[in-house]
Amino acid sequence: MPTPILQVEDVHKSYGRGQSRFEALKGVSFDIREGESIAIVGKSGSGKSTLMHVLALLDGPDSGRIALEGADTAGLRGARLNRIRNTTFGFVFQQFFLTGNESVLENVVLPLKIAGVSGRERKRRGMAALEQLDLADKAKNKALNLSGGQKQRAVIARALVNNPRIIFADEPTGNLDTVTGAVVEDILFSLNREHGITLIVVTHDEDLAARCDRRIVIRDGLIVDGSTNVEAAA
Ligand code: ADP
Ligand code: MG
């Protein structure tokens, strides 16, 4: 059995302090294998986004351990942490919106800019990602002029441009109509199936969750179902 791409061991995470302290994660443990597609489901406020942020190394746990490819991530800081995040992960998060006044291409190549990739190479890879998402003709448009579905496709192009191993998506179809949501969903699953990119998606959408290999159900900061992969355990 190969090393899981992510291992989560007894992770706790609280917000605030004193009287207003709130424990959003109360000890969660599970493994994710490379190439899996995982849905994280649960009611609003159950801790899904907190778990995503911790998995994506955007926020550290208070206690417990997150290992990426078998290596503990606790000691990762600053430039090294940024580099690992930037080269290994792609993000489809509502809060990482596009910058409206910049062109679609500028938005998409941002992770490459951060990584110090040259202008010419940025353009080549950015256009390739936009072509995959059928948005090449919008490259020079301002991001604010895109439709909702086009914006979400541009966000996926940006998540792809670094050739990530894992894509994290938090409610990727939440603000889209059914038809556009289905298009975005198909794109995410084709990246998972055809390119072997591990897909971790928070969703309220039952159909989207059902398409994933595995569903992790979280309630009040605890996993109540799906912590072990049934096939892997068999
Ligand atoms: P979900 O994504 O499942 O809706 P979250 O992970 O966003 O849930 O939040 C889990 C709990 O932690 C909620 O009760 C929420 O109010 C609380 N919470 C989240 N972020 C913060 C924060 N920055 N400060 C205080 N409480 C927070
Ligand atoms: Mg959330």
C-alpha cells in the first residue's frame, strides 16, 4: 500500500479564547490516497471549511498531525510552506476570488507569478490552462466581465496552472445554476479521473457527493462516517 498523500491524525482546532473559545474540530483522523475523490459533507457550521483550511496547510491545527506524503507538516513555515502549497495544491475557494480589474489570463497565472516563473512561460502555461477550460477567447477580457460559470472555470484554470497533485474545492458549484454547476463538476471529475489529481471537495450537493469515491461526514467537529476507505481496508 503506497503512503497516503495526506494523513490526518487527531486534529483539533479552536477559534477565539476564554469564554468565546469554540472548538471547530474535536479530533479528526483519516487518510487520503493519491488519486481519490473525496466529498466532505455536513451541516453548515459543522467544521468543513476549517478542515479544508487545515488540510490545505492554510491554517495549522492546535494539536494533532497532518502529514503530506508521509512527511509531518508541523515544521513548515514561511517560504518553504508557501512553495509546497503553491506547487502541490490548487484552490477552488469562494474567498480566493478573481481580481475583477485584471485580465482573465493575469488572474490565472497568479500562482506562476508567485512561483517566479518567467513571463513567457507564464503566458504559455496560462493559455494552455484556459484552453482546457474552453476560455482561451476570454484571456484578455477583464475578469469582472465574465459570467458566473466562466468565472468558476477561470478559477479552475488558475487551480490547474501549477499542475497540482491535489485540488481543494469548497462549494465549487454553490453559486451556480444547475447546468453550469454540472459543467464545473464534470471538469473537476475529469481532472481527477484523467490526470489522477486528488480531489477534495466540500459540498452540500448530494449528487456531487455521490460522484466521489468516498464521503466524509462531519458533525459538530467530529467525523461520524467515512474516515476509512472501505475498499482500501478490504
Ligand atoms: P462549515 O464550513 O461546515 O460551515 P466552518 O468550518 O466554517 O463550518 O465553521 C465551523 C465552526 O467554527 C462554526 O461554528 C463557525 O462559526 C466557527 N468559526 C469558523 N471560523 C471562525 C473564526 N474565524 N472565528 C470564530 N469562529 C469561527
Ligand atoms: Mg464552509
